[in-house]
Amino acid sequence: MGRAYYIKNNTDNFTVKIFEPGQEFRLNRTLNGKVVSGQGDFSYWIEKLSVYYESKTGMRFFPGTLNIQLDEPYDLPANVMRLEKEEYGGSVSVSIQECSIFGRKAFILRTDGNASDNGDHPRTIIEIATDVKLREYYSLKDDDVVGVKLN
């Protein structure tokens, strides 16, 4: 088996990183989209279930999410963290994917209903939770373009 080559554009020059056969690597991906207003439902549930989210992520979330409208639907990987409805005696399970926004550690939260197109949001909306109110901290408003780096 030969070598695999990964080429990354670093502004004006190119970096070539060589991986040996069997060596694992991941390509970091950034989702770009526009800030949109949400319904405010996650703020209630993040506050109510803060102990559960903190035990999963190691972070105490600000009670609310930043909603981002993507151009294309995004499906979370199958191997992400999960808050199962049985864990807290509820009716909604949530997938939790680590990411970063503006270099700040954050998490994409997606209910099973939204993941199956039976919820409040299409799969083109991602909801970002972190330890601060992102709209205020970064002076964001609707239609601002932001990038979310997947980990």
C-alpha cells in the first residue's frame, strides 16, 4: 500500500502532509452559515437539564443556543455523544457533537426529531451551545456569516 497525501491550502502556499499506511488522520471541516433567530425552546431545556449536559460535555452551557442556517443539510456523525431521554426521564433524546466557533469550544445539539426531519428545524439548521451567549459575546445579529469548525 502506498502513501496518502493530504494537501492543505495555507493562504499563499501549500503544505503537504504525508501519512504512512495505517496511520489515522481526519480532515477538519468547517460549516459556514448565517445566524438566524430561533424559537427559544433549547434555552428552557438547557437550563432544566444543565447537570446532564455538563456531565456529558464537561461544560456548563449558557441557557440558549445560536442557530445557524446552512446551505446544505448537515447530519451529525453516528458516534457523537448522546443525552438519551431515559437518562433524565424525558421524551426527547439529543445528539451532541463537539465543535468550535470563533476558536471557542462549543457543541452542536440536535434532537432526534430534528435529525429525522420531524422536529422544529430542518437539517440545514444547526444549534450551537457553549458557555456564553454567543450573540452578545461576539455582537452577532441575524444574517451574519459564521464558521463552525467540526472536531
